[in-house]
Amino acid sequence: MSKGLVAAVLAGTLGVAATPGAVTAGHGSQEGPGRPRSGTAGSVTLLTGDRVVVAGKRFRVELAADREVHFSSGYRNGHLYVVPSDAASLVAQGVLDERLFDVTQLLEWHYGDADTADIPLITQSPEGTAPALKGAATTRRLTGLGMTAQRVAKKSTGEAWRNLLGGVSTLAAGKSKIWLDGRRSYTLDRSTRQIGATEAWQQGFTGKDVTVAVLDSGYDPTHPDLKDVVTQSRNFSDDPDIVDHLGHGTHVASVIAGAGEKYRGVAPGAHIAFGKVSGVDGLFDSAILAGMEWAATEVKAKIVNMSFGGTDEPGLDPVEQAVNTLSQETGTLFVVAAGNDGGEGTVLTPGSADAALTVGAVDRSDQVAAFSSKGPRIGDHAVKPDVTAPGVDIVAAAAAGTADGTHVAKSGTSMATPHVAGAAAILAQRHPDWSGQQLKAALIGSARPTDGATPYQQGAGRVDVPRSLAQEVIASPTGVWAAFPWQHPGERRATGKIAYTNTGATPVTLDLAAGSDVLTLSPQRLEVPAGGQASATVTIDAEDKGPGDYPGVITATAGDTVVRTPAGAYVEPESYDATVTVLGRDGAATDSMQSYVYDQATGTRRNLVFHGNVARIRLPKGRWNLYTEIYERKDRSLTIAHQPFEIADADVPLTVDGRKAKQVTFTVDDPTAVPGRLFALSMVNGPWTTGILANNYSGGFYVIPVRQPGFAYLAQTAWTKKDTTPTPYRYDLVDYRKDGIPDDPGYAARTRDMVKATETYRSSVPGATGVLYSGPVLPGSDLSGGVDTSAIPLPSSLTRYLTPGFAWNDEFSTGGLVELGTGPVRDEGFTQVWNAAVAGPSFAASGGSRTGDTLDFPANGLYTSGTAGRTGMDATATGTLTLAGNGKEIATTDIIGCIAYRSEECSLTATLPEADTAYTLTASSRRPEAGLSTGVDAVWTFHSARTAKPESLPLMAVRYAPQDLDDANHAKPGSRTTVPIWVERAPGARRTAVSSIKLEASADDGKTWRPVRVQATRSGWTAQLGNPTAPGYVSLRATVTDKAGNGVTQTVTRAYAVG
């Protein structure tokens, strides 16, 4: 069942869970606004072959060869999306996974260029054949699901994309789909008694001989609790063995069927078939799908436990689809964790699948855990989760090497889910002929509710094993709901049937009750014959209800028998249709465009799907903006339109008329200057931001003028000297307008009015090149657009002419080094130097922090040049970070792949004691190919205690700016070098005065050291260094303490060169 608004409601049909024949339809995905996540950076090669480079809040796109396309970009829910124009329509139609262009997610899932050389995909085509992707390597054939897992080498993506577009009609017709092979995360004694499992054991029901498949991180074959429990296994991960290196799968398996004396599993008589679907490299969809197919079709497991999930979106992802397909085809029950996101509408996929038995968590008092994900389901507002189970402080087996001791307590819906899988195994022993959906119905119907919790929080309630064994009546479907589009009076009513099946030998009379004023039942008393079935009509009537969700529970009672069916109704806000027609600049219909609408107040975005040049979308009442891009094939031009409109009390027709477009122009008074190859256009309106980055199309760029208060328009390009490489100058031109798109989108630059920047780019390795990226910060926003230059040979200099009145986000990169800087608003000329010695630790961006008892220290500022205010990092650097408290090691982590602010790749995180404690933090890093600053070693000493709010650590970084070095960062042999010194602390850190500073220098890479006299200045200190008479290097070591007792000893090997 698609997770869109239930269209069948209009025909008077009730939307029901896991019922064949129910019809639903989506009408455009909905997403909320967001700001960029500062923790994301790096480079990502897209499936199209284009490359996106991100550094904090700035990004640029490097086009693949021979592509004349443009890119739409924007932030939604904190994620940066960059979608090429030739992929946009396929994304809008849902046949190409939008996650392939979610740059933030790709980096967080380690699909960036520093992490992997290929792009993992899951493809689906008729008869299970893979779509045409030249150069793709098949890694798994999921024959039963009609899917194929493939990996496309990033170096071949351009050719693969061109080959794919050759068969685009198959994709466009919806016959094929391509998904990103995404990653999922795990949703992390007395509990068996809490759900009544011990009572079931006394009756002889232990799940004996029932096979439960566990798809997880592997298991510990040596653990006594799992001895003779796991009877078969298979490894679908990239790890070489089935061993659990994470500790998750062992814990889950032992909750289901552990044989321990003290910590026995829920179904100790069951057999476990273990499918290892994740290893140290992560949890991939393709491995999950292979494990599901194995468990359901080869093992023929009655139950499959899946304690993991990922963020759900409208529509079906491949794992959701597989849950539904395999459930129907094999009768297997998939028991799936709801997730640990806690808030409303946060149930994860694949727990969001219709056929899944989705499990939330309760504590020992049966109260719903705060972390347990709650419904309704995204898209159609169906009731999820289905049930709850104990999931707080669950003690079970610990895999060797993952915890102290043989058992460990864990919390999460990951722990609740195996309780339900074990309960299902017990029930399957009682009813060996039942299908998975019958087991699901019995467990949901017999659940015990938590007072005060709604079905969107707990489903039917906490599983009750004895009641599930005792009750002989089950209901189908297991849940009912209806989602009502805004209509005229009399049309917010839906009906359906609930069938009650009596598996017992005597008739049962059920008293039916509707637990909500939107529900009515007929009849209210129902006679169900022995071994037979009887049905009641359910009516959901929300005629007098305002917009929102209305949960309820239908109960059928006969003595001790109580069958519960979760129910819900959703009333759409007052909504109407907007019909969009797009015309080209010649006034003719065009089908080469992409378009979406967004809410002016919230930034909520919805994509449009066109049929020809017309699209229709349903929108709630309010003020909206229509954004459209039109590509004119005839003259190879691009037109951008932005049109505000209001949904009030009727349907709205909208026309995007390209005949009204005006050409965007830039001119420079230097006759030798020519436009660069890229053009950028950014627009900001309240919470909404989007951008276009494109080749300079031969036919030019056009915009349709519009007046809208609060709307900001910014166009940007760079001009360089004609036929000259490298260019001696560059014009960075910006046309910024307020309150709409201008009637005259032209900008004429005069050199005398520009801000002149004289820039030097130094080298540290002979023959190296660098790249400068520079973009203006959008006024009123913390975002910046930008265009890049071609390669800059090092060393070299460049004169830049900047449009005045802007602060500029600059990024210089060479080799693995990335150097970031944001200057003030520029109105006067200035000079700046890039890649200047000494590259060493900097806390300009962050020097670590403590929040409560959690310490976090990012190592990504270890290689910052000798220019104040910059942050520098090197992806090629390796090393370690180690934290010790009172002389005892607390935590250590590797330094690897530290790219900009992606701190999870190179951060140390530790939980600290509450009391004030003396700590030592040690960083040791090497980058031997860098030429200079080939090693950084630092030892920080400081005190810290629990904080009430986030606080910067009191750490110090020693910075140097040697004077009179040449453009290769060399001092003359035998000369004296003046070295200004200053101490830098993290933003927000206490500025305690320095009490002592000592400097030493070495000419033999640190084998021997000599003291250097340091003199205080108004801005810090200065030192005079006598350089060696022969070519070589100077290394520096500083020891600093402050009056609060904090200290640092910092060593930079080969700080600068002599020669």
C-alpha cells in the first residue's frame, strides 16, 4: 500500500491495514524546511558524474565532462539537496531515489569520495532485469524480489548516466526504479515475566522447534546463552565471518531464545537462524534484502526479527516493499522496531510497512518510553506502531569484546522487538498452521493497553503472551483508518468491514465498542460461530471534525476475551487543487521543466509531476510560491520563474509564461575579460532557500520578473582574462536585489567601483596546484552561493575584483588540505595569503565542548595556516586522539578523513564523571606527503566538571605567522625570521590570561631542541629565529600555561622550510 493520502475514501471505502485490494495514492511528497547541518562536509560524486564539494554551510558543484545542465539546490530538514536538471523529472516521478542527491545524507552514510570509489544502488526492472547502467557491477541478485544490487564506479558515472538516459522511457514509464542502497541504524531478567512468557512456559509453550530468523550484526558463537540455539546462519555483510563485533545481534538473539539460567529468552525452545546483515562498515539495504529473501524463502522462518530502521518518507522504499511482498508470498511474519526518535510521526522504515508487526517500547511499569517512535505513519496517517514490549534496561547476552562481563543492559525498540518475536514463536508453537498475519492479528488483538496512551503511541498496547494463547478470536484487518481530503459537507465518511474469526470449538458472542466519537459499529453485538467468521461494519465519520488526527480503539469483548483493533481518522486541512501550465519563451507548450511549490510561512516543499506541460497538486489553504525551471532545447537557454499565489476558497489555475522572461546579463568594462563557465542564482524567502548552479548556457539565462516583499534575488558569475591560463585577475560579480526578481536583471561592473583583493597562493610541495572557491554570503542568511575557478598553479598570485558590500566565504584547497575563511563585509581593498606557514592547530571554529557529562573534541582544525581566523584540515592526515582522566585512559579514536566540519569522522567523544577532574587530551597526527607541517603533536591539560549547558573546553592553540618567507614558505639560509605568536581559544571559551610561554626550535625534525627567547607584544608574543645555514626545515615546540592551570605542549614538525 502506497503511503499517500487515501484516495479510495472518496468512493466510500475504508483504508485498512494489510488488506488486499485497498487503494491509496500519493499526490506529491511533503517535506519541511531546515537549515544546513554544520557537521557535514566533503565531496560527493553523484550518479550523474557531477561532483558536489561541501564545507560547512558552503558548497560548490563541479560538472562532469560534456554536460550542459544546471542544478537546483536547497536545504530541507537540514539536508542539502543538489539535483541536476536531467534527473529532476525522474525524481519527481518517484522512479529515481531522491536520496541519490541528498548530499548531507550521502556524506553521513560515508558515500563521499573520501570513503568509497563507487555508488551502491538497488535497481528494479521488469522480470528482475537491471536498468541499463553501463559499467555497473552486480553484487547481489534478489531474484524473488525482482531487484538487483549494483555498484557503479564513480569514475564511470558519467558514461553510466548517459547510458541510463538512453533508456529513460523505461524509467519514466514507472517500469523500472533505481534506489540508493541506503544504510539503516539499530534501534537500541524481569521482562519475560512482564509480558507473561514465564506463564506460557508453565503451560508447555516455549516456542519449541519454531524457527525465528534474526537479521542483525552477527552473534557470538562462544556465548553459553546461545549454545545450540543458533541452528543455521549466513553472512550477508562485508565482514569475513558471522561474529558480532557490535554487540547488538547477540543481545537481540538472546532476548528471543537465550538459554541462560538467569537471563532466559522469551522463547527458549525456539531455533535461531541468524543472518548477519551488517558489519563494521554499516547496515546496507541490499544486505538486508538478501537476508530477508534468505530467511523467508530458503530458511522458511515463521518469524523474522529486524531491530533496525531508517527515516521514513511517503511511498515505498525497497525494504518496505520487500516486507509486504515476502509476507504475502511466504506467510512469514516480519517483526520490526518502530525506532527511537520519540516524536510524533517518527516511525521508521521498514516498520512503516503495512505487513510489518511494528514494535514500540515500554518501561518496567508499562509506560511508553520517551524514546519510542510514535505515529501516525508518514503520508497516509495510518496507525503505527502496532504493539509495544519491554525495551528499557533489558539485560541479555553480551558479545565478547563489546562489553564488560557476559551480560549487558540495553534500551531501545531494538530490545522490545525481540520480545515480540519471541512471543510470536510461542504463539506459533500453539498454532503451527497459522500464517504470519494471523500471528500478527492475535498478538495485536490480545495486547494490554497502557492507560493514557493513544494508538499512535502504543498501537493496541503491550504484548500479553498468556492472553494471546488463551484467546480464540482474532480480527482482520488488524487496524483501520481513513484519511479524508478536504471536501464539501457529506463527504468525510468512510465504511469498511472487520471480520472476527473464531478458532475455538464453541460459538462466541462479542460485544463491540467504538473507542472514539468518529467510530460507529454495526451491529454492536456479533455472534461468531465455532470455527467460523462474522463481520461488523465500521464507519468512520469525521464530518463535524476540524483538521487533525483522531485515534481510537475498537474492542470486541466476550467474558475474558478482549480483541483490540487500533483505529484512526485524519482530516486534511482545507485544501484545493492548483493546476500549473508551463509555456516556453515562444509561447508553446513545453515538457522540459521541473517545478515545485513551497509554503511561504513554513518552507514546506512539494514536488510537481507533469503530464505534458500541465501538473495538478492539492494544497492546504495558505500562501504559496511556485518555483519553475524551463530549459529551452532550441536555443539552449534556461528560464527561472518564481510566482507567489494564495490558496483561499477555490481551485487555482496558474500559468508560467516564458514569454514574460527577461535575460540576465553581466558586463565588465575590461575588454579583455570574458565570462567564466559557471553561473549561480540564489533566492531566499523566509525559511525557503534555493539555488541554481549552471554552465553558462549558450542561449543564456532568463528570469520572469515578480514583485514580492521579503524575497531576495542574487545572481553571481566570475569573469577572467580571455585565453589566459592561469588568469592574472578575476571579477567576482554579484547582482543582489530585494523584494522580488527585478524587471531589469542586468549588472554592469566598473573596475573602479569594485573591491580590489590582492591574493597570494603559497606552495609547500613543488608542482602542486590549488583551487579557489569564493561566494558572497547572502544578506539576511548564513548561506552562500559561489562559483569556482580553474586550477591555480602554486605558488602564484591573483588580483580579484569583488562586488562591494558583501562578506565572502572563501575556500582554498590543495592536495588533501582545505582552508576556510570568512571575512567581514568588504568595501575597501585588502590583501590575503593562502597556504601560509605555519599550518598547525586552530580553534577558530571549535576547540571542543562539554555538555553535561559528554565531551566532544573534533580534530579537524589541526592543520590551519598561519592566517588568523582561518580553519584548516587535511583529509590525508592520520593519527590518534586520546583522553585520560587522573592518569587513566578514558577514550581513544583514530584521526582519519578529517574533512572540514565532518567531526564524526575524526572526533573523540567520551562520557565523563560529574566531579571536577584533571584531564589530559593528546593528539598525534602525520601527513608525510604535505611537504610542510608533516606532523602535529599536542598535549592539553585541563580541568572539567559537569556543565548545565554546552561549554567550550578551556584549551589553547598556539599559532605562528613567520614573516619574510617566500611564496614557497622558505626562509633564506642563515637569515633571522621574525615569528609573531598568539594563543587561540574556541569561541565562547574563557579567556584566562597566559601565565607562561616557552618556545623551542629544532633543525633536525625534533631530534634536538634549542630554546628561543619570546618577547611579549600588544597582540601576543614575538620570537626571532636564527635559521640554519644549509637548506632544511625548522620545527617548533611551544609550552603554554594559563592562570587557571590549563596547559598545552604543541609540536609542529617542519613548520617552515629553509632554502
